Amino acid sequence: MRELDDIIISKAIIERYNRDLIDYLDVDVSIAGAGPVGLVAAYYLANAGKKVSVFERRISIGGGMWAGGMTFNHIVVQEEAKSILDEIGIKVEPYKEGYYTADAVHATAGLAYQATKEGAKIFNGITVEDVYIKDERVSGFVINWSTTGMTGLLIDPLTIKAKYCVDATGHDAFIVNKLVKKSGIKIDTETGGLMGERGMWASVAEPMIVENTREVYDGLWVG
């Protein structure tokens, strides 16, 4: 085996990463969160020819989907969503009429693979700290290393630009929370602010997720 040069390895990592980050400073769509919502959105947008970046604060992607329910790593899929997994090539099994199951690890890995295969770029270990507002429109994200927040270091963030932004941070709705707290900004809800998660009643909660996946402020969509 040829002797490896450790400096070449280091240079390759640094140069390729910097190339990607610079290339994705200005995109069509930027997504905060690489859970199932973020990955599905990234897949369809990239498949439609859009330049897409995804920022995930954790090192691992997939959000809570990896663990299924209470670490029983299987997920339950409704009839309405089965076509998405079929299109992406994820194996599902019928359980009862209208209910399907899928292996959580297989499903998460499949979503990530197909999204990146279509051209979406995932940057893990990076936190979206804030939104970039220009002319009363969300026009990008403010980003920083996740370790910066963990260590409490005062390090200035960087800004990325996007025609549209997506809050796919899940239960936290972190990006929308940030927006609402900035200058008393009101979003497109009944109250003009966040209305909370409500209860865990699948027959009500699942349709509400779909109905409320929309643009809540100029330039910002939420899933």
C-alpha cells in the first residue's frame, strides 16, 4: 500500500469543505433541520432543480426518526404518505388497512441518500442561530458552529442568502420562534404568534401538520 500523507488528507478535507460552503452561501432554498421534514423537502426541491442547503445542528441527521417510538426503531406510515416512501425506494410493510410500517434506520438513511443524490447539500454540526431579514422579508439564515453555543464562546456568526427559507426544526419551531421575537414580528396564524404544540392525538395532530405546512412570513415556510 502507498504511504499516506497526513497533510494531503487534511488539505483535502479543508479545501473540499470550504469549496462546498462557499458554493452554498447563496441558494434557492435553505432548510433548518435535517429531520424527516427537512430531508423530504430537500429531496423534492433538489429534484425540481433548485439549489438547496440544509443545516443541522447535530452531527447526526434524521431528527427523532432514527429511534421510531420510544427507541423501538420502526415508524408507522399512513396511506397518504406511503407514496413518498415508495417513490424514494423505501421498503414499507402493510400492518392493517391504512397503516404501514418501515424500518426507521432504513427510512432515514434512504431519505438522506436520495436528498443528497438529487443535489441537496447537508451541513451537519451547524446551528441556524437567527434569520437574515432584508426589506421586511426573510432572505437567509445566520449560522454558526454548534459547538460555539455549547461552549458559550462569543464568536460572530456568518450569513447565508436564500430566496426561500424553511423551518424544519420540528417541535421547537426554533426559526419561527426567533422571527416572532424580533421586533414584534407577526406571523400568519390566528394569533400572529406561535400557538403551541397542542395535544398528541394522531387523528387531529397529523392533519394539522399538513394544513399548517405553509409560508408563515414572507420568505419563510414552516413544516
